[in-house]
Amino acid sequence: MTSPLPIAQGDEGPSVVALQVALAALGIYSGESSGVFDESTHEAVMQFQSGSGLDPAGVVDSETWSALGSQPFESSEITQLPEDEFPAAARVLETPDDPDAYLELLGIDPSGLDDDVA
């Protein structure tokens, strides 16, 4: 597989979606998983890198992917991504219509949560 690394602000595509999903699963990114490496994605990457002891340059290189516990992938692989290769994306892809199941996969007990949005 040809590696799409490095990924930086202004880049677009499925690897950016995977990055955004991984950062969101860690609670670092709260934006839309749009596939566009925008300013909020850049800030989340720098926050992750800083918290992981990496150079907070905001550019996703192989060291950053490794720290995320993931591997970059090509668009042809987006629906065939093995769970052990990129667990955060696999969890989202497996349970998009069942938020309780997704929360349980993340280790959160949804039984005490209120479904009403204030």
C-alpha cells in the first residue's frame, strides 16, 4: 500500500476522516469527520502530539499514526478496515445506528445517560 503520509492542514480524503474519528474517540476532536484537515483538526493533532510526547507540529507523520495506534489507509480500504488495525474507525463503522452499543464499545455504561438533549 502506498502511504498517504504525511497528512497536513489543507489535505482531504479518507485518511483525514480516519484521523478525525480517532481524535474524536479520544475526546480531543469535536468537529465533523468531514475528511478536510482544517484548523480545528490541526489544533487537535497538535494537542494529541503534545500530550503524547511528540513534536506538536500539527503534521501527521508515521510517528503520530503509531501513537494513535492506527495505520493510514487508501480510499479502497475504507469499508474493509480491520478492527485491530484501526479500532476507533471500525467501532464507528460497525455501530453507526446504535449509540448505546457504540458507548458500550468505548467502555461507557449508557444505562444512566439521559436521551433528552437540553
